[in-house]
Amino acid sequence: MVKRREFNVFTLSFLDVMFCGFGSVILIFIIINHSTETTSQEINAKLLAEVKKIELQVENETLNLVELRNTLEEAEDEIITTEALVLEIILAIKELQAKIQELADSGASQKDNIEALKSELKLLEEEAASLEGSVAGAESSGSSLRSIVGQGDRQYLTGLKIGGQHILILLDASASMLDKTIVNVIIRRNLPDEIKLQSEKWQRAIRTVEWITANMPSDANFQLFTFNTETKPVIKDTENEWLRVIEKADTDEALANLKKIIPSGGTSLHHPFAVARNMEPQPDNIFLIIDSLPTQGFEKPKRSAIESRDRVALFSSALEELPDASPINIILFPMEGDPIAAPSYWRLAQITGGSFLAPPDDWP
């Protein structure tokens, strides 16, 4: 009887099988790991390519942004230039219309009109020379036409021509005259009236009116209006009258009433310009004391917010209400957030033959 061999798990054959199995597992692991490394390298390469592509796009967009900013600055310069040209054209048209109407109303020949203009010019020159040569007295005229004592006894050569026989002063009395920054204006307009009246900017405006009245010729007539969304004379019921500089009571009453006015509301130039045009006789010298472009016309705007281009459009529209041949002297107290105001008012003064002044804080 054949003897059966005993089964032993640790025989050589069993160990061969086990090692083959382990070897297969190791081989599979090596293959899988190599595939993972290859895939990871391919993904990294793609990501680097995407990053470079995005960096290139960012660089290109940055260059485009710089070009757009340069283009925007050029466009803003062109807008200001165009606005000035529009103002000049509007005023030139008004002047031509006035001359045409004057010639149409007159039955004289063109030669007669020229001679009449020459005679009038000669009379005006003689009157100007007489005024320049006159000496201002304590009771008959104001102080020096070219200087005033400011803080620290500083003297200023203003260039303003305080002349003419009918001098009109238009003073902005809107809420923006409470301060030169928007935030402080919002704060001050909610304060008691006593504090509003003492606002430094408003007090400067009052001192400016006092300076003008002190320097007017003694034989001149004057009128003082304040305006916001409406235009009112500081002396009640004198809308259609000219006050006399030599009458000290008129000047004192006008300044006393002015010191009681509290700045409020928006700004309309249509109303004061229309008032100036309808005065009889029309003013031959206008002083406009203001701080910004208008915020409305004859009517209240439908929108509560108003943009810079809207204010420029309102300013241009208001010029149509100006008298035909009155020089406009601008005294500007620049307001925060209205950069186009200064060039617009400077151009208006230049076109009408007036003066432009943006005084320092200690003037007058």
C-alpha cells in the first residue's frame, strides 16, 4: 500500500506561487504609479500654459486700460474746449442779433450809424478819463478802485473794473454758499439759522459785496439781488428800480438786509440773468458772485440727482437770458466737485469783456 505524502504549506512549490503573486502586485503598482506621474506632468504643463495665457491677457488689458484713460483725458479736454466755443458762439449770435435789430430799428444809413457809434465811443472815453482822474472823497465815493486791506494788511490788485452808471450785483444765496465742501454743506444746512449766518464762506460773500459797493463811483446807480431758485432784491419792492450810490441810506439798508439772508435751496442762473435783461435801463456792469454751475433752470428739475453735463447744459441755456452788451465780472468761490465751473465762468467773463477772479480765503 502506497504511503501518501503529507501536505505542507511551506513547500517550495507553494512559496513559488506566493512570490509570483507578490511580484504581480508590485509590477501592477509600478505601472499605475508611472501612469500617475505621467498624467500629473501633463496636467502641470497644461496649467502652466493656461497661467501664461492669462498673464498675457492681463498685460494686454492693462495696456488697453492705460490707452482708455489717456483717451478719456483727451475727451474731457475736448469737451471743455467745445463748451467754451459753444459759449462764445452763443454770445456772438446774441451780439449780432442785437446789432441787426438796432440797425433795423434805425432809419439812418450805415454811415450815419458808424458816425453815431464813433461819437458815443468818444463820449464814453472822455467819461472814463474823467472818472479815472477824479479823487474819491469820504462822502462822495468809495475807497481805492484797485486795492483793499485784507487780513494782515495785505493789498490786492484785483483787475476788477468797478465802473459804469448802472451797476448790478448778483449774489448766489443757495445752500452751497454755506461751505466749500459738499459734506460740510449738508451738515450746515441742518444747523440753526444763527450758525448758518456765521458760515465763513457766506461772510466772505457779504464782505465781497461791501467791497464792491465801497468802490463804486459816487454818481453811479446800483442794484443788489440775491438768487437761488428765485431772484429777489435785498430791498423789498425795488425790482424795477435803480438805487443811488450817493444815497448812503440805500447802501446801508441794502447791506443790512443782506446780512439777514440765510443761504438755502438750489442754484438757477436763468432767473437772475432774465432780471438783468429786463431792467430799464439795462446794467452796463454786472458782478456775479457765485461758487458753482447751476442746478436748475426756470423750473425745478424732475430728477433729484444732476450730473456735470446737465449743469453745463443749464449754464449754456442761461446765457440766452443775458443782456445784449453787459460785461460780466465773475467772483468765484470754487466749490468741491465742480471742476468745470472755473473754465466756464472764466470764458464767460472773457467773452463779455468782464473780469474773472477766484480770490484767496483772506480776500477781501
